Amino acid sequence: MRDAFVTKLTELAEKDPMVMLITGDLGFGVLTDFSQRFPDQFINAGVAEQNMTGMAAGLALEGYKVYTYSIGNFNTLRCLEQIRNDICYHDCDVTVVSVGAGFSYGQLGVSHFATEDLAIFRAIPNIMIVAPSDPWEVPSLTHQMAQHLGPKYLRLDKGAAGLIEQPVELGKARIVREGSDVAIIAIGSIASEALLAAEMMEKHNLRIRVVAVHSLKPLDTEVILNAGSETKGIITIEEHVEYGGLAGAVTETCARSGVNLGFFRSIGLQDSYPSIVGDQNYLRKAYKMDALAICEIIKNDLQLV
């Protein structure tokens, strides 16, 4: 996803000299071509993400289209005050790009996990939140986001869901597998686990609907409400804490619209700091955020033997 984003941003910068990229002293190699081709549109702010964010706000107020780039938790949680007060409050055209979301940097431990960002950014007014499921979605979503002025958050992880390529529209979720028994709603590359679970439940003669949400804010409420009213229950899955992110958005949407769910379950990190390290797939399994965990929930709630 990271490489797909940088390739698309390079195209945007070539066409528009007001596109500006600021990095927090990382991305060497992947950002080399951009920095060499557009030295006047590139700044390395150093290991100073708060300064980077303030700088981005200032440039945006002067008419630049600014992108800040760092590891998932560093340019989000570390500089949350600057994002809230400098960027969002002033409606600055800044896109915060986090790479390595969720468990992507799982071998480096909890300090490098980005698993609270969706919930926190949902609570901040005036910011768009986008989290692609696959690398092939990234160029189109990056282009569409560039057409919208104002604060934006682009959450990229290292995985790939393996969804069938089709047009992707900002703000519109996609039903990537039809079904009427249970709906699994996923965000990010962990949608791959939802698809695998749907395949595994076929032996129980269950048709599982899988919905891929790449845009959390704005949210496609119609697809969610249809999933709630047309199936026996909803399961959300996200590489994130189970509070406030996708699960929160789905339940709030259903409750406000009066949709009575047969059952609702959320799959995500529990209310504790993860202590295990390992790669992305290992951590999904360790914290019961994989296809097997989804299948167990479906079996229990539908009372399957």
C-alpha cells in the first residue's frame, strides 16, 4: 500500500507544484525518487512529528496541498494536539498518511502498533478517514481524496485483503461477497480473514455477506443498515481496539436508525495493551482476530453443532 501511495502522489506532484510531502525522517528508499524529482515539494522534518504537523498546517494555510508521512502511531497519536487544533480546527488541506497501521510493525512491539487511531480520529470534527483493504485501491482513493479540500487521514497497512479489483468510490462500502445469513463488515486488509471465514462457513450451508469498508468517515450507512436488516446478525472486524472504531460506527448507525440486529459481535483488540510480538498474521491469530475466531462466533450465535 505504501508504494502504491507514493507512486500516485508522485503523479499528483508532477501535475501540481502546490503538492507538498513532509516526512518524519523515514521512508528512505521509497521516497527517494519523489525527493530527487521534486526537491522544492519535499521536506524532511526530522524525528519531530509535532513540528512536522504544525509546519503542514502553516503550508496549507498558504495554499499548499500537504501530506505528512510517518509510521502509523507517530504522526497520529504523538501529534494529536496539532492535528486537532492546527489542522482540523482551521480546516487545513492536510492529509495525514500513516504507514504500518494495525499490527504491520508487530515485531517492534506495542510502541509501534497503530490500534487506537480510528476511534480517536472519529471523535475529531472535520476530518475524513480512509483505510483501504488492498494496494490496488490506494491510487484511486488517493486521487479522490486529493479532490476534497480539508483534513484527511489515510491509514495504510502492510497487508492485502485479496479482493477482486473493481471501481472504488470514496464514501461507498462494497459488498465483496453476497449472503443473507450473517454479515461481516471489515476495514483494512484484515478483510481477508472475513472472506476466508465466509468460505469456511459454506460447509455449514451458510451464505455470509462480506462488506469491505474503506471509508469510515464519511460512512456508507445504507450498506450497513441493509446488512443489519437483511441478515441474522453483524460481525465487525478491524485491526484496532474493539471500541470506537468500525464497531462503534456500525452500532451507532444501527441504533440511531432503529435497526434491530439479531446479534452483534465485534472482533478487535480487547481493553488491554498487547504484550505479544510477531508478524501481522501471527498477531491476528494470537489475539483471536482471524477467520477461525469469526467462524466460532457465527457457530455460537447461530447455535450450530
